[in-house]
Amino acid sequence: MKNFWQVVKFTLFSISAGIIQIGTFSLFDYVFHWDYWVAYIISLVLSVIWNFTFNRRFTFKSAKNVPLAMSLVALYYLVFTPLSTLWGNAMEGAGVPDILVTAFSMIVNFVTEFLYQKFVIYRGNENTNDLALSDDEKSYQLILKTIKKKL
């Protein structure tokens, strides 16, 4: 059941990130008339930051080191971004509307990123933040902190 709710939360946060990505992409592409790849990459970065922040906190409830977790996200995007930019340019060149190319890329991103976050980034680190800890566990953690300070 825990995995089901993770998928639901990840989906909802991904939808909100998708709205940010589509909104900013549309602004950059249709209003400012930027090249596809520039509009795509900037809108992707904005959505990634949003999605990472909320999924780390609420979906996976991880206390994992933020710079380390974000570095692992960056590694994912070092592979995904060039590939999606290449297939995006190819699809656009073949006459597929920009917005459909972006939607396709977002679906591929949604599935692969969930699996990557679940089984790579947060593996062994799920349910470790303050939202996941029970009141007893919080009290125990507070006692441990107090003891460490006094030592």
C-alpha cells in the first residue's frame, strides 16, 4: 500500500511539475519564439527543481543529504536531457508539433525518473525525514541529539 501512495504522490507532483514545464515552455516557445532546445532545457530544469523538492520531502520522505541526492538527479538528467533534446529536435524536424514532442518527453521522463528515484536515489533512505518518523521515534531522536551534545 505504501508503494501505491508513493506512485500517487509522485504522479500528482509530476503533474504539477508538468504544468510548470508546459507553461514555461509555451511562454518561451510561443511568446518569445526561442529555439526549441533552449525553451525545452530551461523549462525542464525548472520542473526538475520543483519535482525534486516535493518528491524528496513528501513522496519518499527522505532525509538523504540534499547535495548528494541532487547530484544523483543531475546524473540522471545528464543522460535524459541530451537524449530527449535529440529525439525532440528529430521529431520537430519531422513535423510533430512542439507541444506533442514535449508531452512525449514528459511521459518518458515520468516513468524513468520514478524508477530511478525509487531504486537508485532513495534506496535505503525512504521514510527517514521528520514527516516519516513517529512521535516515539522523534522523541528518541531528540534524546540521542541531547546526549551527543553533552558528550
